[in-house]
Amino acid sequence: MKNKIASIIAFICLGMISTASAYEIVCPSEIEVKYNEPEIKDMPDGWEMSYKKNLIHFLDGMDVYYDKPIYLGILKPEPGIINGNRYESTWTLGSIYDKKDSYVSCSYSGIYLIKKIDPSMESCWSIESKNEFGYPQFKLVCSTEELEMIE
């Protein structure tokens, strides 16, 4: 019976550890865009439209926003400490005045994919790298711990 109780307690503790782990959002490294024939309002005289279909757009940036990106509330990355580790690009999510949702935006040559960040997260940092072809990769890692600013 004691072994069964110990097993249950260990299982609960492991569950608590896994929920405290970092939350990650990885930007897709590329997207394929299927185009319909676009229209240009007020085509200049003597010009005509030329476009390509089904283009591959590669990831070229990542930003964090306070509220939906359409409202232009981009958050500035700052160096900081989260969970005892120093990072060059960190963000505090939400606000002390109201708790709006935060979003990550991945950009692809003027096309943006956005994803809502789990509202239980307090802070995030970015990890940037390059894939085997030299294209950038961006990962946003978030934590329930508060950000310590570096002065």
C-alpha cells in the first residue's frame, strides 16, 4: 500500500513538473502561397500586371504583440533574465492595467502568420538560428515566471 501511495505521489509530482516546463511556438520555416489573379486599383497608364503563382515564402522575422497585430501594439525586445537565465530578446506579456492577449507574428516577405500566446504565460524569449540552407529559424519560448529586467 505504501508503494502504491508513493507511486501516486511521484506521478502527481511529475505531472506538476511537466506543466511548469516552457511553452514554445516555432515559426514555420516556409509557407506556400497560392495566388489568384490580383487586382490593382487605378493601374498606371502603360503598365500591366505580372505575377507568379504558388510562390514559396521563407521566414524572415518574428515579433511579439500586445493584443492582435492589426492594432499595432508591437512589444520591443529587451535583454532580461527569466528562470535565472539571461536572454538578449525578452518580453513581458500583458499589462498591469489590463490583461489583453499577446500574439507572436511570423513574417514571410510581407505575409504574416499570427498565433495567440497561452494567456497563462508571463514572459517570453526568442531563440534564433539558421537551418541547413542558411534560412533563419525563430522559436518563441514562454514561461509563467516574471521577467527580470537588466539595467
